[in-house]
Amino acid sequence: MHGGLPLSLAIGSARAELSSLAGRAAVAVTSRMVAAANLVEVAALVGDTARATMLAALMGGQSLTATELAFLARISRSTASGHLGKLVKARLVAVTRKRRFSYYRIASPLVASMLESIKAVAAIDVPPRFQPRSVRDDAMRFARTCYDHIAGQAGVAIADALAARGHIVLTGDGGEVTESGKRLLARFGADLAPKSGSRRMFCQPCLDWSERRYHLKGHVGAEILRCCLDLGWFKRERDSRALRLTPAGRAGLAETFGVDFSGGVRSTERRAALTG
């Protein structure tokens, strides 16, 4: 007898328990191996220069054809189609077919966040490398689309101003729109009602790779960009993620958000945002 059980039963029970533990361990190891394999696959897909160039172009938030993406990546259309097929299969890119054309876009906000995070890490040079600045670089650093929200100096300035005036509260993990912020954004024209069935973050900080500070993403960030484009405050630059600030936008941002680009962001609001 062993613990009140016949020895044969005790041994059988112990074997069953060991078998169960071994099974769970095997499942855990297999899961880790699958996750590692998926990580390697995604890294390999993103790591190719041509595919990375096309993904960066799609981070502008617009749907582009294989021909347009091939032009931007400086490869043939057939080569671009092969790359895009791999990205679609991996669910990094989604495709919509209309008549004779196929339009490609970033598959989800999760993929966009991953790509922007990679860009933020890539922007950290150790040691710093000298890279001549161009007019195109300066335009991208001033204002650009980051998937479906505003990034660059303009995006950070809007987030700073909203935070400084108590319209939003941002932490490293998330964000919240206050009651005054809801009223302000509603007057601005933003639709703050989340889409039915959407699990997207409502308001969230996004680390800006060029400014090394936060701009806004999520539903709120997308609505701010939509309104700015609808109002003609920003215009998309051709074949670029850069956004051009219009005279109407310069006046509108100053009046609505307190962001004055005639002499930079108002220093008092920037200080408040930095210490808040």
C-alpha cells in the first residue's frame, strides 16, 4: 500500500501525472518555438529593403497600388507583386480589389504600431552617424502621417498643447480625454464615438521617432488628422508621408489648440507639457 492506495495504482497515478506535466511542458515549448518562428518570419519580411520601403510608404495611411509601391521602392512591378504577396500572406498588409486594380494598405493599427516602434529604435544611433538633412527630411520631421494620425513636430505640439490645457492626460501606458477635451474636440468636429465592435485604443501616446516625445494615436489621433485634412489645415505631399501646413491650418491650430507655428510651439505650453 502507498498512501492508502495499492502500489500499482499509486505508480499508475504518478505516471499519469508525470505524463500530464510532460505534455504541458511540450505544449509550452512548442508554443515558444512557434512564437519564435513567427518572430523570425516577420523580422525577415520587414528586414528586406524593398519591402521595408513599401511598408514605410503605406504608413502614410493611404491605399496604394503595386505600381505605385514599385515606383517608390525602385523595383519592377512583378518584383513588387511578389513582395506584396508575402506581406499579405503574413497579414502585415491587406489588399482590396476594385475593378482592374488592387490597393494595398497596412493590415491593422497593431502592425502600424510595430513598424513605428521599429522606426523609433532605428532612429537611436549609437554612436551618432552624420546624415545630411534635406528639404524632404525637414518636411517629414515637421509634419507627417503616422498610419492614420499626425506625427512630427506638429503632432507632438498638438499633444503638448492638449495636455498642458488639461484636455488630455497621457502616461506611458495610455491616455484619457477629459470632459473639457471632449467638448473641445466635439467643437472641432471630431467624432469621439468609437466604431461598433472596434477594440481599438481610444486615446494613446505614440513615441515619435524624430522628436523622441509623444504624439497622439488611436481613435482620437485619427479623428484629429481627419478633421485637419477635411478643414484643409494640412495637405498631403505627393509620394511622401509629409503633410504641408496651410495658412488656414496655421491660424486654425493657433486658435483651436493654442499651437503657434509662426514662432514655434508656445513655450509656456511646452514647459507645462514637459513637467506635467
